[in-house]
Amino acid sequence: MAFDQMNIKDMLCDMYDIQRQVKQAKLYDKPKDNNGSSITIGDCIENVIEQLEQELTNRGEEIWRYIE
């Protein structure tokens, strides 16, 4: 399935859920790998969320974000 056919809002909802669970598990600030990376799991999640939000903006769709 091409990116332009995917439901970005569903993917964002999933990513917000993942973000919340990773924070609760206290993994958000942990490195993304075991290779000495300074990039955290949270950095990766935020990057994916930002890219999906940008795609929605490019499509002219409204972004609904779950507020904790």
C-alpha cells in the first residue's frame, strides 16, 4: 500500500498510544540501540509522530492529538 493511501490519522493514534506506554514503562529516555547511540527511543517516536503530523498538514487535514 502506498503512503498516500494509508490512513495517517490511524497511524498517529497508534503512535500516541505507543508513546504513552513507552513513557509509563520508563523507556522513553533509553537509547534506541545497544551501540552507544545518544538517540533515545523517545527521539525516534517523536520523529515518526512529527513526520506523520507533517503529512497530515500537507494533505490539509486537521491534527487531533490526545492530551494527557
